[in-house]
Amino acid sequence: MYSKNKYIQGFSLPATLVIMLIVVGLIFSVYFSFFFWNKFAIRNLQREQLSLDCYSAAQEILANGFSQQTIESLGETNQVTITKKKWGLFNTYTICAKGIHDSVSSMFITASKCENLFEPALTISKENFRGSLTGNNYINGDIKVTRNRFSWGQIGKVRTVKKEYLIGQIVIDKNIKPKLINNLVIEGIKNDILLGDKLKFSGKQYLSELKSSAGFEKQKLRKFELNSELVIDESFDANYSKIFCKGDVVVKEGSKIENALIFTPGKINVEDNCILINSQLFSETEIKIKKSIANYPSILCLYIDSADKSKIKAGIELENTTFNGSLLLVESDSLDISNQHSISIDKESIVQGLVYSEKYAGLEGKVYGTVYCRGLRNKIPPTIYINWLIDLLIDKSQMDDNFLFPAVFEGRTEIVDEIEL
């Protein structure tokens, strides 16, 4: 009996030590867990403060404007650096807030809130304007022209409905500007891609092959130069990269393009069932989109050398397409009357936003927004009708109140998107 009790008593001290070690270990575990959790929480609070500094700097820009490329200022505890650049026809402000141990960078993409420039539903800048009406027209909003001279007419089998077609007023302004976009702005977008560091590729390129070799979707804000054609044969997110292609650009059926800026001297052809999301496509020859959708704030811009007579009929064509954003046709010489450049919207297409043409606009489809053009152009084979309002449907009241125009137009600066870098 004694030996048994001795055996039990002999193990009481080690058991007590084990229990004490476990208790101490638990105490230290709780302490270190709380320590690291508290450190993590403090760091998150610091990052939130840095993000708030970025946002506050952006709001300061919106309120008071910004003219310098790079400035430095101090927040309560952080240094804030702001860099202004351009992403196509939008401005970008890259704001970096630096703390003692951390930093946060965000890029704010901004555009213009043009409250006066595009207030009318339809603006025609042709001097000594003279227009005719036929068909079933409906315009909700004002019409601004250089002269109030409209008359009813008749075209073949077009059924004329002489009703009150205008919900608004006809505003006379003899000094409507035919050109609002400086050529240097468009040329600057091209030069911005060609200058500086970029990845170069030769020969005809397929996006499916480039994605793996060039890292199209791995890095943000990259530049790519292709010396031949580009075939976009699958969906991709360009992460705000800029692509210059010397040849034609073809977007194959069913593809989706996000956050891309593409510039080509050649043609752009978007095939059936494609989707454009926050993308800007620039061409110096022609742009065609068929049976597709473009989501806001997408931009199509055609820049034409008016002296190049090989492009006399160049234009932007929408066929059975819903487009949310801005359609822009820019002429090197907007007063040249020798060409027939036009933005053409067929009967099955819908535009929600801006149609801006320094030459003609052919509007067979619906426009829920505003049109600013040199003149109207409709083709009813075999005849072309200039400045005839034929079955025109423009409803400015259906334009989204939050719609923002390209930053090339003067207006109040507002944020389109924010990207954390």
C-alpha cells in the first residue's frame, strides 16, 4: 500500500508543472492573438484612413479643379501625391497616400457633366440651315439651329404625319460651333501609346495567343504596339491597358472587351453578339458594329483626315445594336464639304447617350440622349436626303441624369470609376 501511494505522490509534481505550462501557454496564446489582432486592426484602420485621404483629395479636385501634373500635400498624418494623366478621352488622377508603414494608391477616372453644351435634344451647326420634315417624327427636347426654316415635304412612299412632333422649342443661334474637339486631342491619344515603354509584336496577332505571352490580363495600365492586324477571338479584361494596332481590328462573334483602349489607322469591325464594357475604340478609317451591346461609358471615335479622298464615305455604322455611351466623328477639317462622312444608326439600333458628328448623322434608330451634328443625312435608294427629318426619334428626357460626357468637352468634372492600384 505504501509503495502504491508513493507511486502516486511521485507523479503529482510533474502533473502540476504540465498543468501550469498549459495554463501559461493559453495565456500567452490569448495575449499574442490579441496583440496580432490589434496590430492587424490598427493597420486596417490606417489603410482606411489612407483610402479616405485619397478620396478626400479626389473630392478636392472635383470641387476646385487641378492643373498641375504632380503635386504633394500633407493630410493629418499622411503625404498625398496626385498625378494627372489621360486615358483616352477621360482624365485620370492617380492619388497615392503614404503613411509611416503603409501606402494606398487609387486611380480616379473622370469625365464631364455638360449641363449647357448638350442641353438640346438636337443641335445642327450648318450655317443658313434649311430643313424639311416628313414621316412620323418625335423629338422630346429643344432643337438648336442657325435658322428656323423648316417645311413639310413628301418623299415617295414615306407616309407623312403632320402632327406636333416637337416637345420643346426651336432655339436660334447663328454661331453654333461646327467643331468642339481639337484634332490634337485625338492625335495625342495615339502618340501617348506610341511614346514611352511598351511591348511590341509583329505579324498578325490573335488575342488568345497574346494573352498567355504578353500578360494582357495580369498587369494594369500597360501599352502594346502591334504592327499588323489584331483579331480579338475571345473575351478579355484589358485592365486599362492601351493598344495601338497598325492593321485592322476584328472582334470575333461572342467576344467581350472590358476596360480597353484600342487605336488603329485601319478598320474596326465588331461582329455579332459582342459586348463592350467601359472601352474606347478609335479608328482613322471606319467602325462597324453589328448585333452587339456596348455598356456605359463606352466610346467609339472615328478620326478622319478630310484631305484623304479614299475615305470619302467613311463612317461609324451601328446595325441592330444597343449602344450606351458616346459616338464621335471628328474631322481634321470640319468645313470640308467634299465628303460624306456620317454616323449611321439603323432602325433596329438604340443609342443611349451622345451622338456627335462634325459631318453628318443618319438617324433611323432611336436616340435616348442628345445629337450634335453638322447636318442630317438619310439614304432612301437611290436618293440621299440632306437635312430631312425622316421618322426621327430623339428623346432627351430618357437620358440618364448621371450620364457623363468625354472629358474633351468642357463641363463640371465628376468621377466615372475608381480603381485600386
